[in-house]
Amino acid sequence: MQSFEVRNESCGSFVGRCNEAISDKDAGHVLTVAFDGAQLVVSFNYLGRSTLCYEITPIPNGFRADLLRKKISTLHAPFRKAFDERFEKVVQDLGGQLVEQ
């Protein structure tokens, strides 16, 4: 997923809801989402570390997240598509919209 937008919510609040949704599905120990004020970072930590880093841009009533970089662990490469699809599903389940490039 290259970009997504979330309306009517701050990035910090959205990250909290992402982590709650992930932990409810028993993936919270390996998949985490963090926000440092400028970037949203999705990490998968199991037999290596893979990360997706998104630049956050405020938009009216929400924010936009654009992929800055992606680092996929060698051991995760065969599961890269599943990793992307899992995070896309969480974003969409929480009201985010994927942005066409």
C-alpha cells in the first residue's frame, strides 16, 4: 500500500486503534504501529524485522500517509504480500481509504 487517508481522526488516535485491532487478533506481539510525530511506522518483528515507514501530512479533518520506505527482512520476503495485505485490511477496517497513485 503506497498511500492512505484517514478522516475525522488524528494520526495518534488512529495508531492507538490500529494497535488495539492488531492485539485483538493475536498479532500484537509481532505486528506494531507507532507514530513519532512525523512518521507512522509499521513493524513486523518475528525472525527478523520488516518495516513500512509512512510520511504523515495533515489534510482537512484527518491525515494522509505516504510510503517513504519499505525494508523487508530476507526471511519475510516470501510473505511480503501477506504483510502488506494484513496492514491494508486493518487500515480499511478502521475507516481508512487507500489512495490510488
